[in-house]
Amino acid sequence: MPTFTHGKEATVFINGYEVSDHLSSVTVSGEADTVEVSTLGSTDKSYIGGMRDATVSAEGFYAGSSSDIDSEMSTNLGATTTWTAVMEADAIGATAYGVRAIETTYEVGAEIGGAVAITIEGQVTERREAARVLHPNGSETSTGTTTGLDNSASTANGAAAYLQVTAASGTTPTLDVKVQHSSDGTTYADLLTFTQVTAANAYERVATTGTVNRYLRVEFTIGGTSPDFTFHVAAARL
């Protein structure tokens, strides 16, 4: 019997903001072209697969202060945005999708008797990347590592990872985040390294090619005086 997930568990990050409390839905769509290759004498049409495509969209409710979703989405219309959408409770191993998408639509609409609503749409620029959460969105004040996530086997086609930093405080705080991999769950080596973060609302996608070992984890190094970072990391095997 499958284990189903209620939509209320989803968490969405865009450009270093956790925007779940603004949204009522999120959709990460993938599709592929088909090309007809029917030949003379055929009774039935034949097709081959073509190029893949992906889009992302969300609907929710307007909030207009400088720290709310309207400011971020209005500013980035036509620009590339970085999304992480977690489709179940945000925990190590949870299913997520990461994309970089050109924001093609940002609509704000009002009607009598209803809340002011928003619609966001984006055209994905690389691919829809099915990921697993390695560091749920949470506060860290000192250097550490997460529990390794077991994939049961290594993979050969590289990986991509998404960092979303939703809050930061302290005096000259610094955050260095790496995704590490291991064949035995004990000895880890660096796989992906993010740019050092010094402030909130930072975000980045990084990628690599080649073998990705069975286990993945996050190593984070925190510096500064009384530093406190809240951040999220998800990684996709490609």
C-alpha cells in the first residue's frame, strides 16, 4: 500500500526565501516532445521521444511589505529564479524538486469578496531535478554535519544540489556548505561546494559530473561572533 502525502506538508523556497506561508499550491511539471516516424505501409503511427521540458508554477496570496513575496517576485520578473519544492514533511530524505527557472509570469489579482491572489510561473532553464533533502530548513549556530542519506548504491551521472539560506544573524557571520559523499557511510569526501554565505536570502545551485557514491551528507562550517544561520539543502542524482 503506498504512503500518500497531504499537500499541507509541502515547503517551497524561492531565491533564499521560504514562501510556503504565502502559497496555496505549487506545481513542478515535466514533459517531453514526441516526433512521428511513421513510414509507408504502416497501419499504426509510430513515435520516438524528443526533447524534454519543464515548468514551475505556484498560486497563493498577496503580501506587499519589503520582506514579503510581492517584492521578490516583482523584482525578478524575466530573471532566473532558484526554487526548491519539498513535497512532503521537510526531513532528511524527503522528496524535493529543484529547478532554476526564468520567471515568466507574476500576476496579482483582486475581486470583491476574496483575498488578493498571486500567480507565479517560470520556464525551467536546465531540467526538473528530483532531489532528496539533506539538511531540512533549520537553525545552526556551530559547525557540524548531517546524518548520511543511504541511496543503496552509487550512481554514475553526477549530481546537483540546491542551497537556500532563509535567515542569518551575528557579527560578521560566515557559512560554508559542502555536500559530501561516501561509499561506506563512514569516510566522506567533498562532492559539491557552495559559495560562502554571509547574509540571509542567499541561494545557489551547484552541479558536478561523474560517480556519486552511495551515501550523501552535508558538512557546514560556521564562523563569526554569535552566528546563526537557517538554511536548507537538497541534492539530486542526475
